[in-house]
Amino acid sequence: MKALVCLEPGRLELQERPAPLSAGLAPGPGEVLIDISHIGICGTDYHIWGGKHPFLAYPRVMGHELSATVRQGGEGTSLAVGTGVIVNPYISCGSCIACRAGKANCCTAISVLGVHRDGGMCGQLVVPERNLYPAGALNLRDAAMVEFLAIGAHAVRRSLAPKGARALVVGIGPIGLGAALFARIAGFEVTLLDASAERLEFAADKLGFGQSVELGAGSNEELMRRTGGEGYEVVFDATGNAGAIMNGFRFVAHGGAYVLISVVKDEISFADPEFHKREMMLIGSRNATKVDFGHVTASIAAGLVPLDLLATHRTTLEGAVEDLPRWAETKSGLIKAIIEI
Ligand SMILES: [Zn+2]
Ligand SMILES: [Zn+2]
């Protein structure tokens, strides 16, 4: 089978690798062999290619936003051959304190496809059946877009904010846009903050997010002015920037929540009096769970997520050798690029 391998930062190669069955890796008990169909390219993949991922061992087959069809099930599995599936790329241990609490998304021994182990930019994979969800009414391109949207949906669920809450989403790359879309689906009143006028225009014109502020001189004050100085009941950070994360504390209303979706290597700090007087909830949001995948799948099936507008670029495994490095550099007009096998 073909596999797109990142040999080291800046070097991608399409290799011929033995398929799992010919390599003697038949699916074991509880495992399923799948034919990969579509792969969404993520910010993480661009980071791996660019050598900006903190803990990554090369060479690596990237790809964690996946749809597939079932080829062969191992002992004790029940998914029928040919079933279209959405892949949850977070392989969890099933027994640690987080897994026991139903939080496989923050398993202490988590192994993410395409990050900690080889992922789906190839023909076939063997994965635990519990990481596969039937695509149902979704076509397989749409099924490959469930994972990145589930990250935002998870953050919205983590916020515990009620319907009608004023929400601010800071940073509207694909993850922030997903958070904004699912905040709107949850009935929040959504405002966006981003440094890119182009992205804000896209969000307004194509996705209907009319409330936004472009980052710049006076944007802090403008955001507060729009709430009569009260701030936002929930603020989502999806910037990947420590300075932006620290600046975001000021926007949280008294009694409100701050949900950190993006992760940074730096330390972040905040003034305790500002945090405390608000009785602020500071919430980390990591990956997504089966519940979030289900919510996203149902929302897509209900026509609530404009996937055709988000899937801006497409390529093949062969084409990605040149396309992925180019898109890593030039993101103008790019929301989500998808590889079709
Ligand atoms: Zn991703
Ligand atoms: Zn675990």
C-alpha cells in the first residue's frame, strides 16, 4: 500500500509499504482492519511537517482526521464488512483514572493516530473497534470532517454555559470556527476575535457570524463595549498563543468561564484578584469523546454544519507530497484540505 511518510521536518515521501495483512498484522481481538477513504489535513500535520511539534518521533505517517470502510473484523467485533466509519484517533488504555471516568480523551497513556503512532495517510490501518463509529447518513468526505469539529463541540460542552450565553471565540482557524459553529448550535450568542480580516470576512459572509472584532489597537475595549462592560459568559481560546491566552482573561464576565482549547508550551499567568473576583471557571479542553463525535455527526446529518464551505481544498496521497508543504506556507483561503484515497 502507499503511505505518505514524513521522514523528518520538511521531507515528505510517498512510500510503498506492506499492507497490514501481508505484514502479518491481522486485526486481533476487538480490532478492525479498515480501508482509509478520506483524510483531513490538520494544523498538527502542518506542525509535524514543519518540525514544530514538541514530542514527535520521525519518521511518521501523519493523519488523524479519518474516514474509512471496514475491511475485516477481528475476534469479537461486530461492524459489518463495508461499513463506512468515522475514526476516533485517540487510542486510550481503557483502565486509567481518566478512562474509568469516561474521559478517554485525556487518558494518561493516550496514543493519537498520526502523532504518537503512524496514522491514516496510507491505504489501511488496524484500529480498536471502539474507536470506530458508523458514518450512517454521512458521505465519507463529510465523515472525515467530524473529528476536527468534535474538538470545538467538546469545548462547548465543557463550558457548561446555558442557552443564550454570550460567547467570545478568540482565534478562528478550523478549530475556532468549529467551536463557533457548535456554540451557535448550543444557542450561544457568538462574537469572534481574530487578527485576520480575511478570515473574519469569510466567517461573516459565508457562515453568518456577523459579530466580530479584528485584533488591533482598541479591540479589547471594543469587545467590552459591546457587552456594556459586562464581558462574555464564556470565552473560548483557540489561538495557540500564550499572549492571547493571557489577554483573554479580561473578557470573561463575572461568574463566567474561560475554556482553553489550544495548548501552548509556555507558562501562562494571570492576576488572581481578577480571576477570583469573577469566580471564574478556568477549563482545559482536550481532544473529544464519543459523545462529541455523536453530536457532530447528528448536527451534520441535520444540515446544521456547512461542510462544503469548510472543505476548501482537496488532493490525493500522491498530490499531497507537493500540496501539503505549499499549504503549510500559504493559508490564504484555506480552511480544511482533504486527501482522498
Ligand atoms: Zn486535527
Ligand atoms: Zn486511559
